[in-house]
Amino acid sequence: MVAFLPNYRIQTRFADMMNIRFTTPKDIPAIKELFRSTILSVNLKDYTPEQVGCWAARGEDVSVWEERINEQYFILAEENNTILGFAALKLSGYLNSMFVHRVYQGKGVASLLLKKIEEYARMKDISEITADVSITAQPFFSKKGYVILEQQTVCIGISMTNYKMSKVLS
């Protein structure tokens, strides 16, 4: 495991408490489903059905999730044993993934996950976080102090536009 993570709870805009913890292999089926369903619903407003279909299919490989769990700072937010969202940071400072279930968007889940990612990065003397951010997520990251370095076209079996973004940590 990358580091010790104390059990962290925060009062959110919804009634119950949210828990932040490390992701474990038993979470993979729920993580895969959250990844797939978020892309197919939320990201459909900014990408074509073909693009979201190809993107969502990239989350099916269990070994990719196992590698992230074993090698990255990979945390999730949950409430009453339901995974609300997750985020993974490479030790290089690259935010490898961050997704929040469509039902829980706008309720502070992403903000809390990003806060914990940035706290961990500072603790590890990571001075800058970079990410490849979807068109959909770009406004959120901009509000959190991330700047667009460039718009880019990536090929994941189909061409898609996203943004290379970064934030220098103080």
C-alpha cells in the first residue's frame, strides 16, 4: 500500500456521512461500473456516442485497476457502503483518474477527493499535479486552480479532445 490513510469522514450537503478510504481489489467491480456508467451518461453531453462507448470500454480490464490499486495513491469516497467516486494519483504527480457517480455530482464528492489527493501530493513533496481532463470536467478543475496547458486530441481507438491541465501546489 502506498501510505497510511486515516479513516476520514466529512459532513456533506447530503444527510449522511461520507467516508474516504483506500481502494481495494474487492472494489473493482463497483469501480468498473461507476467508471462505465459515468462516462456513458455524464460525458455524453460533450462527446459522441461512439467516443463515450470506446472510452467506457477501456475500463473493463481488471488488471489495469489492480495495477492502479497496487502502485498508485488510489482512494474512494463512499456512503453506506456505496462508492460515490474515486481518484488515483501516480507518484509522478499525474492524476490518473477521477470519477464521481452521476447521482452524486455537485455534492462535494469530487472536491473532497481532490483535496485528499492534493494533501497527499504535498506530503510526498510533489510540487505539481498534472491531468488529462475531459471537456466535461474542465470547468471543475479550473475552479480548483488548475490551468489549461493545452487542448489536445488523443486517440483511444477513436479521436477525442481533452485538456492537459496542471496545478502548482503551494
